[in-house]
Amino acid sequence: MNVMIKGTNITLSPEMKNLIIEKISSVEKFYPNILEARVEIEFDEHKKKGNNYRCEVNLPIPGKLIRVEKTTPDFEKSVNKVKDHLKVVLSKERNKELKKR
């Protein structure tokens, strides 16, 4: 799977990029043949308290676009929450597809 990463108001270090690629690539086993994932990480510098890191993932699958977005105060938590939600959504989509057959 090709993972494209875009950072908004944040400079992504190689470690951060590797973390994103590792976490997002792990969802491929829940829905085979995912060609690409578009990931956007945004840091909202205007918020003094609360949820500053927003992680959004767009996964095009045949006939549909899966979009998941989570916002938390921590970069890694945002990525992990998106990954966990993607697992659930992709498992449901896979089950729907298998029932149609």
C-alpha cells in the first residue's frame, strides 16, 4: 500500500512518518487490495488547551471512499485512534462484500 502523508502546521520528522506508515499499513490485512492511503496530520496552534492534533485518513476502495478523522491532544494517540477505527470500518466493509457473494 502506498501511504501519502501531508502535514499542516507541523514539520514531520522521519520517525513520525515511519510511525504513520507502520500504523496505517497494518490495516491492509482487514481489507485486501488497498492501493493507497492519503493521511493528513494537522496541528492546530490556535487552541491553547484540548485537542490539537488532527489525523485524517482517506482510503479509496472499490466503489467507495473510506474517511476517518480523529483529534486528540497527542500526535501518536491521534494516529492510533484512526488506525483502530479504520480496522472496524474495513472489517465491516469486508463482511458486507463477502455476504454479497
